[in-house]
Amino acid sequence: MTTPLGEKIARLISLNGPIGVADFFSLCLADPDYGYYKVREPFGADGDFITAPEISQLFGELIGVFLVNAWKAHGAPLPVRIAELGPGRGVLMADVMRVVSKLAPELAAKATIELVETSERLRELQSRALSVSTSPVRWHDDIDTIEPGFTLLVANEFFDALPIRQFVSTDSGFRERVVALDDDDELVFSVGSASLDDSFLPAQDAVSPGTVFEVSPARNAVAAKIAERIERDGGAGLVIDYGHVRSGFGDTLQAVREHRYVSVLETPGEADLTSHVDFEMLAQAMRGVHVMPVMTQGDFLLALGLLERAGRLGAGKDEDAQQQITAAVQRLAGDGSHDMGNLFKVMCVTGDKLELAPFFTDN
Ligand code: SAH
């Protein structure tokens, strides 16, 4: 076994039997001793992966523009909770608040910043990133403890970090995909022996044996809470993540370390573990709110004026700086295989049914 967490998981399995993918996922990211977010510095060029706000300030600034527009579209109510789920190093919220202070000082003056973050280490970094903001900042383990009130909420690359369950199509129906031990006591994927009530899974006829279907009760639970809150108190929620607009079959569990894909089972706790977000399922879990048709990140950012803003940011700067901005625009909104423009999707929900550019309503 290659990591301390790998050994811990192997011991658990040898004592209690195979564990589901969701338990494996949770242990990898959140184990109190060896979990990925407890021990690693995931972000940035020296880390394991780079997120949109870490690529360029343009991303957070455009989210800021969108949130100010959303606030105005609701009649500019005050006070406002500006909430973020999984804020990482706090870069996105810092960029958002800079724009909010500029475009809507009256909003910044009456806003509280509410950060849902489980990692103490990241809370510390978030506190530093937001030290210049004049709005009070509060941290939460869970969205439930954010005080009631009109809410503007954003979650970038948060849902992909919440555990999924996987089911495998077999000759005798769907079975839970589990992590077990092979003859050499190495972690391997296997198929649970217990049959299950698969009434919540899609029809199996069209798929070959071995095909995987994913569900995420953890994501659905958070989505339901966001919806409940926005329905009750008013507001808008913006979810940005990589994933698919429609539910479908396929194994999307992936581990990334030092900017490269690695085997999911090889280095538990030392690689980031995520899976693609199923936006159709997420939307179904958001009852009572208005869900706008999902856009790609590329279309979303371009419609909000990414190119114009990039031009302004680059004006008067040297060639190196301009090239960096051009590369950031490409990465954020381009459609190449390493770009985020097509892979990442943006979903917006609001309490009131209203027009909120660049989303369009289809009914
Ligand atoms: N949004 C940031 C970071 C994304 S990484 C960015 O775009 O750069 C995922 C973030 O979610 C981290 O801050 C991680 O600590 C946090 N996180 C993961 N699981 C969580 C959970 N169950 N509750 C709260 N925060 C969680």
C-alpha cells in the first residue's frame, strides 16, 4: 500500500468487508488524519490542480458583475448574505467583493460574507484573502447555520468534491460498486454481493454489463438546502462545475495529482478525488425555485463581457502580461481539450422567476 490512508482503508476493509465508493470518496477527501483537504495544498501551479478563480481575476470579477445584476433584478433588497460553498483559498470571493464594492457600494456596506468550509487550514487562507474586505466574514460547517435573509450564493468546483455512489450493471441487475482487497491485499474495485432495490436507477436494458451509473445523495442534499433557503428568503444561486447537462451512464470518478490524472486507488489521500456533476439530477433536487437552463462556462463568461474586460485589464501592460491574459481567456472560455469553456457548466437558480442575463428562460 502506497499511502498511510491506503493502509488505513485496507485495514478497515479487512475487518469489516468492502466499502462503497461514497465511503471511499469521503475517507480520501475528509479523513481527519490523512484526508486530502486536511493534508495537501491542492491549489495553484505548485499544487495538484488549478481552478478558474486561480487562473485569473477575470473569473471572479465577472461572477461579481453577475451577482450585482441578480441583486438589482430582485429590487436591490438589503441586507444580503453573500455566500460561497467551498471557497478554497478565498480568491473568488475576494474578486467578487472588489467588484461589488465598486459597482454597488450600498450592497457591500450591508452585506455579510458567509463561507461554508470544513478545512481549518483553508479557513485561515480565506481569512487572509478577505482581510481587505470591509464586509464581515463568517464561517460555517454547513449552509444551515447561515442566518436567514436574501442570499446570493456561489459554488465553484464544490459539488464535484462531494461523494458519489456508483452502481454497476450486472446480469442480475444493478449492484453497488465497492472497494475491496485483492489476494495481495491491494485495493481493487469490485461489485457488491447484495442485490438492491434499483427502482431509482435507469432501465438497464440498453447498457452492457459493467456499465456504471452514478448518483450523489450528498450533492442532492446540499442542492435541496440551497433551494429551500432561496425559496424561503429570496435570492440567487450560481453553481459552476465540470459535468454534464443530462444524466447518463459512465464512470466519471477521477483522481488528479500534480496536474495529472492518476489511478483512483493508488494514492488515497494524496490525490484529489472528484467526479463529474450531473446537472440534471442537481436541478431535480432543487425544488421550489426557478432553475434556468444550464449554460457552458465559455458562453456564460463571454456573454458577461470576458473579452472586453480582458482588453481593459491588459491595456498598457507589457507583452508578457498581455500574453498571460490571453492564455487565461483561452483556458477559461476556450473549447480545447485542456480548456474549461465547454467542460464546465453554469446553473443558476432564483426564488423569483425573472430574466437574468445571460441566462434565457425557455418557457
Ligand atoms: N471554490 C474553490 C475551491 C474548490 S476545491 C476554487 O474554485 O478555487 C473544494 C472546496 O470545497 C475546498 O475549499 C474544500 O475544503 C471544500 N469542501 C470540500 N468538501 C466540503 C464539505 N463537505 N463542506 C464544506 N466544504 C467542503
